Amino acid sequence: MNSTAAGAWTTSATFTPSSVPGGSQQYIEAVRQYQQARNELAQGDSPTVDQALAGKTRATLIRASLHAEGADLIDLAAQSSQQGFNRTSVALTQDDVLVSFNAGTNQVTVHANVKETVRTTIEAGTANEETSDDSSVLARAFVFDAATGRTGLLRSQAAGADRPEGRAGEVNALPTGTSVPSLPGDAVPLPVDQNGYPVETAGARHSDTVAAAVNRPAIATWAVNNAHSEPYDFDNDCANFASKALYHGGGVKMAVPPGALGALTKRQDPRWWYQSWPRRYLSSYSWSAAHNFYLHFVKTRGRASWVSSWANVRVGDLLLIDWHGNNVFGHVSVVSKKSSKSWKGVYYAQHQPTYQWRSLVDGMTAGKKKYPKTKVYAIRVNW
């Protein structure tokens, strides 16, 4: 079994790699300098793209791409400053770097695991100021045009984004015959402004007592402890990771199909399960895909309730992300930490990419830049 499909291994035809025009090192350096320049703009350290590029030895390779993104990054820095939110990259490295060249397309691709430690501060300059660090890992591919006269970075994408989805596409498909429903009336997204910043008042502080059937703090503990070590079973692994946190950490019981081999043939049923037998990893769609996860826990089984305010989010709750405002959930994360000072201090752990304590403010503002219709809902699993 490979990461995207099950089946027998086969041997390809002989492949002779092409040498990278001008050598690989220039592209590796360009990727590092591109990320550094993006951070300088997003953090407000450089007010213009030209200043962010100053002194960068590979500026020619990244100039066009950075100018295309620059306005959004500069705007993000200005908005963050107004909101008392600071995001600072304190460490940035590239590991497991591989550079390849496709002579047919004249494109060079730098594959790398980008590891970054980010320090976020909420409500800066107030009595509620709080700072938190988080380390992330993201497999990325940086594609350059290497043709003479137009050399430069074309795009940066999650590794594998240009290949067929295979098994990941299978589990993220809605069950056969399922239409996308409207959400129930008590499904209210966590309120944010048009840029993704929290807008509600603090309200009443929540209680951290938990139901006897679910150990919610242990859900978060498992997610934090295993975010970087738990293997990805799917290319899109967010729901699988959240399900593991519920099961292994919180003690949430599986809902298994009846019959000795029922699990092998009823992957689209409304139950919630996984198994590693026989010989390969199998799971229900509700275990491994975000919208199906919602269908099981909220719509079909009623095992979870909605949380509609930032102040009442608890450690161990789940965050469901609707990227396009169409009531389809494309991502799920685990609330891993809650501030004792500020109601804005909600942090989450997840896979795809890997985080332990990412600020939800950071995630929402970045998400809104790419997907303006993004909404985030919180749910609490009760049994």
C-alpha cells in the first residue's frame, strides 16, 4: 500500500534524471529567501516588496511572485497591528530537500519539508496580552520556470497537489446519494469580521468540567503529543487525525457496522470506525473525511453539540472549517489550548499541515485572505 492507493507494486520504465540548469543550490536558496521575504512583509518588518527583496541574492528568481502576493501580505500586517495581533517567525528551516527538473516543461521543482516556529501575540499592549509559540511542518513544492529569459518562481503548493488524489479523493467524497444539506439553526459560526478577526465580546467565562463519557482535555493532550509523530494515513489527513484524538485520547467509542466483515463493505454508512486489518488501513468515511465526520457526530447520530462563541470554546472541542461558505466542511482541527487571559486565545492542533498550538486568529486571517467566504464552526463531542 502506498500513501494514496492500495494495490500491487509495479516497476516503471528506466528513468534518467535531467540535471538542473545552473545547479540546484540557486533554487534552494531562492525558496528560503522567498519565505523570509514573505514573513518580513506579513510581520510588517518590510513596508514594501522592494525592501523585503533588498539584499536577497536570489531576488531575480522570486521578485515577480512576491510582487503578486505583496499587497495582501502588507495589508495583513497593517490589519494585525490595528487588532493588537502580532505574528513573528522565530525559526525557519527546510529539511529533506529534493530538486528535480522536467526538461519537457522547463520547470524546476524544489520539494521540501518546511519547518517553522511562529510566535503569536494577542491583545498586544493590554492587560490581556498573551504570547504563544507553535512549531509547524508542511511538505511543499516550489515550482520555478527555468526557461531562458523568464526564469522565476511560478507557484508554491502543498506537496502532491498536482497528482491524482486517489485514495484521498475517495474518502473525501460525499456518500453516494447524499446531497449537501443546509445546516441546522443552532449551527452558528464563530463570529469574525470580514478579515477574520474575532468580533464578539468576552461574555461569560466557560466551565471546563467534562462529561463522564468523554475526556476532552485528553483529546487535546493526545493531539498535541502526536501531531508531529503520528503518521499520515491519507494525503488529506485532518479528519483521520481528529478521529484518532477522539478515540485514543478522549475515549470516544467507535460505532462499528454489524457483521464479521461489515466494515469492509459499508464504508459509506453513518457509522464511525477504523481498522488496520486485514493488511491495510481501512476506515469509515466519517472517520477520514471532514464533512462526513460532521454528518456522523452532529447530523446523523447527535453525538456533538454546537459551540457558538469564542468565550465558550473549550480544550478538546473540534473546529470545522467551511472554506467556501457552502455548508460543506473541508477541514477539522482539535482545540489544544485556551487562554486564561483573553477570550480570543483559542489554539488548535491538526494534521495537514501539522500544528500543535496554532492561534485560531492566525489561521482565520490567513484563511480569509485565500478563501474570503471561510467560516469556522466549533462542536463539542458528548458521547
